[in-house]
Amino acid sequence: MTMRPLINRSPLPGMGLSAGITLTMLSLVVLLPIGALLLKGATAGLPALWTEVNTPRIWGSLALSFRLSLIAALINLVFGLLLAWVLVRYRFPGRKLLDAAVDLPFALPTAVAGIALTALYAPNGAFGAIAKSFGVKIAYTQWGILLALIFVGLPFVTRTVQPVVEEIEREVEEASATLGASRFYTLRRVVLPMLAPAAMTGFALSLARAVGEYGSVIFIAGNIPLKTEIAPLLIVIKLEEFNYTGATAIGIAMLLISFAMLLVINALQVLSRRRIGYV
Amino acid sequence: MSDTHLRFRPVATEPAPVRAALILTSVAFLAVLLFAPLIVVFVEALRDGAIAAVASLANPEAASAIRLTLIVAALAVPLNAVFGISAAWFITKYDFRGKALLITMIDLPFSVSPVVAGLCLVLTFGANTALGGWLVGHGYPVVFALPSIVLASMFVTFPFVARELIPVMIEQGRAEEEAALTLGASGWRIFFTVTLPNIRWALLYGVLLCNARAMGEFGAVAVVSGKIRGQTATMPITIEMLYNEYLSVAAFSLAAVLALLALVTLTLKTLLEWRFADQLAASHHR
């Protein structure tokens, strides 16, 4: 058996130039900085990093960030599937407007979203006042953080699932119906498994985005230690205190946990593909 | 016998009441979560009238923030476009080992928190690091200055153009470029007369998204910029400062400018999806 060659000669010119620009910029903008974070962690040493991370305030913020991000991603999974289905399969006035609007969280700067959501859901805001009359406080509580995280993660599942819904052949659903399956049974046993891998990808992207989110959350969160303080905010606080080791420790912890989550979800995706095949 | 029994009832859709309920749920969800905050930005900006809103944009702090944001975008977006084109050319025109790893590396910024990205840049170029100290010693401060803001904006938007171009260029294959080569065209000629016309709409699409994100980036810039008024405060950073000083109209007026930019971006993006769907990555087909 021969090894695949490192590079297959191609007659097209520009390989050296394009490879050079790609690798140089990738190294300078992404790899060198991430390497600097890991190097800083390595020189500080595991015990020092552990001492920095191992405080109730930091564990509290990490747990809060991941718990709320998970809930937000699950809510986005459900509504993302619903939106993808409605936007592809149904015809109604305003459909194209809704379809275009789904991408708003990608285009609207997070700081703008943050102050807008706060203005809306603060006790004196339009929706906040309604909630207040029911005795519920949204802004400056964990509900507010959850709301901001749902906002930033909203487009992911819809946008990954939509193309798959378009590809589904109606004959499959008709076959299921002719064999006596109810509509709900067809959706659950025929359609949903086809959407699952794309939905999981969207879920993972939504989760990764929510875990790292800062701009839209800090305005609405209230930022009370142990209650509404998210992990990225603690990095900013540590940096303002010139505690670089502390900031590095939280940064590395966040990197590791989000990579671990992506790995788990990728594994789930591979499993579901093995069971139902590629769609 | 009434003819309702004979009417065709499609089996591959849900009953009408279910459809109506699902549509209403979707509309309500988006109205509360997307449309309401968007409207609030403009309502709050115009609270004291249009004149007060425009006047707040003309004050030196806001004006300098707008200028800085434009400069940052004018540097970060073209640089990322050059990167995106190079990466897409390299990845789609040649076969080499480690291609999947390279694509993963390019996608890396999507799974890194912007705040962590900012932290990484501070640890690389900060005045108390080896590289940063050397640069400051030679009169080129990076952190708390323009270069770090550009680098931070580039980090968070790094994959946008490449991700848009790679699927399109894979779909188009290499035959046209190879044909041009056999006809004796030079590398640059092939790129400008064969490749670029094929990818221009996808490139514009990627640049649009890259620009919107670069102008609106908050977390990464907040960490590296030092938030120096009139010097390193971009529009999103200035919005935060004004908001924290309870200057609501000024904060929301600046926010309204960015919201308008977002609306223009979405409109252009949607037009591209309708008009040039066949020349964009397949996932954007509508």
C-alpha cells in the first residue's frame, strides 16, 4: 500500500501564493493568539490555574453559562424545527418577510440587541410591565439571560434544517399515509429522523454561540455574582484587575468545555447517521 | 350525497387548523423575540424627537465612534476577503493531505467566545508580553490601539468569506480554469476572467455578512480596545458607555444606525438569495 502523496501536482498556478496567504493569515489572526492563551496556561501550570478556577464564584458562573445555554439551545431546537417546517411547507402572506427576518440576530450587533431587549423587558418596559403585573421579573434575572441567549441562537437550527426539509420527497410521506400511518406518526417516525442530523448540527452551533455570548447578555443580566454573572464577564473582570492568570484559567476552561460539547454532539450525529443513513 | 366526500384531501400535509396554529405560533415567536426589540431601538431613539436623535449623532464622541468603526471595517473586511479567496482557491483547486484539518482551523473562531478571542489577543500582543513589548518598544502599540481592534474584528469574522466561497467553488469544479490554462492564460488572467465572475455574488454575500459582524462586534473589541473615549471606542462600545451613563436617546440613536445597517444587510442578502440563488452556496437557496 502506498501513502497518499502530501500534495498532488496540479497544473493550475497560484498554489504557493494562495497557500502562503492562507497559512500566514490563519497563523497570525487565529492560531498565534490561541497558542498564546495555551502557552500562558502552560507556563502558569495546572495547580495555579486550578487555584484560580476553583472558587464558588467561577464555578457558579461556568455552571450558569452552560445551564442557561443548554436550555436556550433546546428551546431554539424546538422552535427552529417548527420555523423551518412552516417556512418551507406552508404558504401564507408575509412568509418571505419572516424567512428573511430569521437572520436578524446574525446581522444585528449584540450590543444593540442587548440594550433593546433590556428596554423591552425591564420592569418599566413594554413587555416587562406585563410580566411585572403577573409578579414575574425578567430583566436583571436569569430569565433575562435566557431570553438574550435564545435571541442570539435563534437562526442556527432553522437555517441548518430548512435545506433538508426542501429535499424531503413527498412520496415518502404519502407512502407512509397509504400504509395507514397517522399524520403525527409519519412526522415522528419518517420526517423527524431525516431532520435529526441537521437539527443536531444547528443545536450544537446554537449552543456554542450561547456559551460564549457576551454583548447581548451583560445589559440584561444584572451581573450579580453567583446569581446572574456569566463566565465571559468574569474574564473581562479578571482582565480589568490585571489578573491575567485568572483570565487565562477561565478562558481555557471555556475553550475545553465547548470543545468537549462539540465533540459529544458530533459523536451523536455520527451515531444517528449510522442508524438512519445519510440524508 | 354531498361532494365533500369526493374532495381531494392531501395526505402529505397537516390538517388546516394545525397548520394555522403552527403559523400563528411561529409569527408570535418571531414578533416577540425579533420584531419587538428591533422596533424598540427606533422608538427609544426617537423618544425626544428626530432632531434630538440626529443631534446626538453629531456630538464628537459619537462622530469619532462612527469614524473608527468605518476605518476598522475598511481594514478588516478587505483583509478577510483576500484571506477567504486565497483559502477557497487553495482548498478547492488542489488536492493535499490535511485539508479537513485546515477547514476545521478556519472554522475555529465560530466556536471560540469573542471575549476569549480578545483575551487571546491581549496575551499575544499586550504590552507585558514578549511580542507586544517589542512592538511597543518600536512605537507600534497593538493592544488598546487600532491594530488590536482590527485583529479582533478579523478573528470573529475570519471564516465568513471562505465558508461562503468553498462550497460554491467545489460545485463549479476546475474544468473552466484548466481550459483557460490550456488556452495559454496566466494565473491572474484565469482568476479575473474565469473564477471571479463565477464567484462574485457568493463573494459579495460573504463580504456583506463579514462587514455586518465586523461593524457590530462587541465582546472581542471590548477586551482589546481599552475603551478610550474618542480614540478606541467603536460604535458598539460607545453605545455601552452612553447606555451606562443613562444617556438613553444618544445610546439608542447610535444603536439605530447599526440597526439600519443590519436591515440594509438583510435586504441585500435576501435580494442576492432570490436573484442569484444558483451562484450561492446551496444552503442559501430559497
